Amino acid sequence: MPEAWRENLSSAKSLLEKKEFRHGTRAIPASSIGTQFFCEMKVEQDLVHGEIETEEKAEGDALHEELLAMKPTTQKNLLDDIAKRKLLVASFPLAAEAEGLVLVGIPDAVVFQRAKPTHVIELKTTRGDASILYDGQRAQAVIYGLLLDQVGFDCSSLSLVVVKFRRQTVLSEEQKGEFLNALTAALVSGKDLGSVVPKAEGQVVPHSFAYRKDEAISILDRTQGYWLGERHAQPTANPNKCRACEFRQLCPASLIK
């Protein structure tokens, strides 16, 4: 059906009333599925206790605002722009069903070319090695691809781009303001992504890979048992993850108390 995505995006809210998952959750965020690869007990504690604000989260949010700033729009204008513009970069909520789960998420940016999503851009800030892409970070990006796929977009040539950005990196205000445009231009033209921030080698590292639906389904097969109540949350066996977790003093499975 032509532009089935338009109807699916317009009716996305109705999905949130269909099912109920762990702890009364109406829909599972792509970010939570990514966190399951880090430690499912962290997801569990977040559902039980609520989000805990940390300095790192605040820094990451501020950097997102600086690097990925976009103009607000209405849903109607967004849908019209997707359909009509040759090139569009946008961030908006997605919701869809897959493998018995209701999934939701807001990608940092989606690049559309003639109504076809060609790139999902996800920014991850880190204090560590930006050249390392963790399984959970990849999984979150893959689920964003699945959401676009399930909504009805043509994802046959969709690439997923996770940009790892070291928080210590110093950029000028001009570089920050042009970051998204420069990244989009490089992606669309096929240029080396290292040219986006040429003086920040090793500090800003894009990880790009093709979206594959079979990978997305494999991720859901691995994680859905927790959300469907078929098993308990599986804690990490790595104490370093506990040290980095904001729930380390609340979690009954913490390895560092």
C-alpha cells in the first residue's frame, strides 16, 4: 500500500493500549533492549525505582542538544516533508509491533531521501574508547531500524550509524552547530565519515553497518522472555558494570556492595 507508513505513524498511539508487559509497561523502548545487553537487572531497577539522574546523563543530554539540534514541527508537516522532500533529516517517535512486543523509540536522527530512510543516526557519548561499539549500542540502533521497517518504510538500503563521541572532545561552537549537517552530507555523498570532525581523530568515531531484519528478530528472541514474564532479569557477572551503574546501591544483585 502506498505510504502505509503515513497511516501507521498517525495511529501509533493506539498500539500503547493493546498489551501490557513487565511491571505494567505498555511498550518497550529500544534503549531498554540495548540496556539488556549491558545488564537486565539495570532495566529491572529502572522499572522499579525510576530513572536516576547522573552527571554523565546530564552531560550526554546537553551534548545531544548541541550537536543534533532540530527545528520543531507538527506531525502533519513532518509526514508531508517525508513524502515530498528530496532530503530530510528528522527525529520523531516510532511505535510498532514485532515478535509479540510493542516497541517504541525516538532515533536521534533519521535521514530520508525521497521518503526512503537511508540512515539512522545515533549519538553515544563516552569517557572511554570511542572506537569500541558495544553490543547493546548496536542492538538499540538495530531496533530503530526494525521500527522503521515495521511502520512500513522501505528499509532495503538502510544503514545504521552509531557515532561514539568522547566527552572530553573540544569542539568550537561552529563545529557543534554544523555537526549534523556535515555528518548528513558525508553519509549522503558516501564520503569518509572521518571528515566530519577532521581534527578530532579518535575522539569522534562513526560506526556504520547495514540494517538486517534477521538481526533485529534475533535480538528480540534473546530479550523478549524478560518482557513477557517468562524469566527473571539476568544480572551481569562483571563487577565493573556494577561500578558504572547508578543502581549499584539499590540492586539486590550488585557485585560491589
